[in-house]
Amino acid sequence: MAAFLILSPKEQEEYKTYESVLAVAADPEKIAAKKNAAKEEIEALNNVHKLDFEQPSEAAALWIKGNRTLEGHGEPANASKALKYYTEAAEQGLAQAFWSLGKLYEEGLGVKENRKLALKKYKEGAEKEDANCLFTIGRIMEEEANQSLSGKVDLTEAARYYKAAADKGCAKAKTKLGHWIEEGIYSGERISDPITYYKEAAKANDGLAFNQLGIGCYKLGEYKAAIENFTLSKSLGCVNSLTNLGLCYERGTGVIKDKNTAIEFHQQAANKRHIPSILSLAFIFKQYRRYQEASMWYRQALIENSRTVEAYIGLAELYLIGKGTEKNSELAFKNFEKAGELGSGEGYKRCGDLMLGKGRMDKGAMKKAMRYYKKAVKLNNVEAMILLGEIYERGNDQVEPDIGKAVSYYDKAYSSGSPYGGIAKAMFLLERETKADKENARKIISEVVRDNPDDERLKAYMESTGILALIKGVSC
């Protein structure tokens, strides 16, 4: 049984049946899908390289023979035989053959999986300036950096290889660097504008580049252009575009809102084990009160990646209401806590909420609630900052009032940039004695209103607190 799934004894029995089905069907499919994806990647890149060999050398002829053998042209596909041809081509110094060899070793196609030897082959190809080898080393460096036990992610080496690959014309590397520039991970040496990278990659028919251009159009409110780019991306096999098309149909942006079409796109992506679409399916089914299906998709997300925070939180919420699962607050707590351990401030904050509910009757629970809120604050959860501010401001029979600590937490919430943090600090200041505090509160709320003119939810919240009416009574 998957150790990361948090289940009740009853659910453990039910899951055994589900798991037995997975053992027979899903696991072999997952292995086959992984190998097919690797094979397709080799075939796609081999097709690009074929253009370079109008009159192939002996080494190139061997490499092309390896490609045809791997793909099964004229004879059954045979990865072991392809490995032999690639090895001979590499021995004659053909750069492309090193990438093909590395991929076979990395994925265990026609040979026992050996990631160390795969990396060696990629590095040998990189020394010959093969763009795919350079890109793949960058990808491996990125994976290793993200798995660092120190918690510090250093992508300097990965960026160096991606940059070298991009300079050699690798479209995927250009898309990666464009995304990193957009996210502030990479500053850009030759190009500092992500769109330029995306457009260069799109010219080479990189599906992910069209997807990223679609996201850019979406953010600008150019929904029709976004749909066009997502559709082009989809035609090039990019799974991310399926998720984004699903979201567009889910929200009715750029297209007529259609739940069934949204589900269809998300299902296509989920079949390719794309976690964002798996989570979207869970959300849609939960929204339409099809809780059993929502629960199934949340669990599927965890089967694909046991560190999927949103799935733990989604399952916890279902346990709280007893929909799609049994009603079990203890399991809800454990799932929220697991999300917190994986870096979710929301997970720890929800643990605090559950403890705070118990805290009205149990003094120990109140202290635990505050510990969880403090953990959430360390993960920049604004709601936890506000709650701690309120607890220290007012005090109760278990916590002494401490205005200094209250101010500290309200300041953190305000400094986070959250409009709700600003409202919380303004509410606190309005209850102070001085005119300066009240004037400061008015300025904060004016900023919140000015910076969020179209946020109807925020407007409703401010009206519910009565703060707008209170501000009117403060002299300028």
C-alpha cells in the first residue's frame, strides 16, 4: 500500500482492492508510458537530426540505422540492436549518437537502466557541443538541485547548460530560459526578455513555447490569442496546453463556458499523468458535488506525486465534511499537517483552525493552535499572521494580551502585500487612541481600495467588516 496515503482502517481495506487494480493495470501502463515517451522523444529529435545528413558519413549512417531499428522500420523495433548501432556511431565520434545512447541508458531501453552511465554519455556529447546533450544535462542538474536535502536550490549549473544549449539552437532550452527569466530565476545574458526566447522556440515548433506565449496573452486579457496559442501547443503534443484549454473552458475565457469540454481536456491531460489537470478534475467534481470522483482524483494525484500539497488539503476538506470519504476530523488534521510538512502555510494554518476549535474546551489545544499558526507564519501565510495578531490583541482566558506581539503580526500581514493584511492592520489602528493611528488606517484602506478596484470579493469583505463606514468618520 502506498505509505503516503493517509487512510482510516476501513479505507485501508477498500484501498487494497483499488491498489490491486493498480498493480495489474496502472503500474505496467505507467512503465510502458514512460518508455514510450522516451522512445517518442528519441524519434522526434532523431527526425530533426535527419535534416543534417543529406549525404551521411559512415557514423551517421550507423546512427540512422539505429533510429530505424528503434522505431521499427522494415523490421520489429529492437532497442538492444539500436544500442549496438548507436555505440558504433559514438565510437566514430558522432555527437548525436551520444544523446541517443544516454537516453537508452537513462530510461532502460534495450539495456539495464544506468543513470550514471547515461550522464557520462550526455557529457561526452556535450563536449562535442551537441545541443540535446547540453539541454539534458541542464535538466538533470535542475532535478538534482530541486531534490537537494539542504533545502537550498542552486540552479546556476543547470542555467549554464540550458544557455549553452539555447545558443546551439535548442528550442526547449530557449523555452526553459524564457520561463526562468519570467519567474526571476535567471537574469538572461544574451536575451533578458522571455517573449523573445518563446518566439524563437515557437519558430522551431516547440509546443511548450506556444503554451507559454498563450499564458502571456491570457495574463494580458487577450483570450482569443491565448486560445490560438494553446491550440497550436496542443497540436504539437504539449500536455500543459490541454490543462490550460481545460481551464479556459472551465472559466469561459476566450471560449463559451462548457464544463463537459473542460473535463474532456483535463481528462486527456490526466491520462498523460499531468498533475495540474488531475487536481483540476478533483476541483471540478468537488465543485459539482461529485465528491466520490473528487476524492479519487485527489488520491490519484498523490499516487503520481506523493508531495502534491493541494491533494492533501483537498482530501482533508473532504474528511471534514464526510463527502466522498468518511467523516473523520483526525484524518483531516493529519492530511493538513502533511501539507504543512511539505511547505504549505495553508496546511499548518488549517491545523491551527482545528486546534483552535478544540481550544475553547481544551487549554492545551489553544497552545497547539498557536504553535501551528506560528509555523504557518514562517511559511508566509497571511491568515495565520492576522489570527495571531487578533489573539494577542484581545487575549483570552488562556493567552495574555500582548499589544507588542499583536502589532508585530499585523505589520507582517500588511508588509506581505496582501489587501487582507492591510485591512487587518487598519482595523487594529482604528481601535487605537491617537489621531495619527486613525489617519494611518485611512491611508492604508485608501491604498487597498485604489490597488484592487475590481476585486468584488474583497469589496464584499470590507463591507462585512464595516471598515469603509468607519473610515468615513476619520478626519483627513
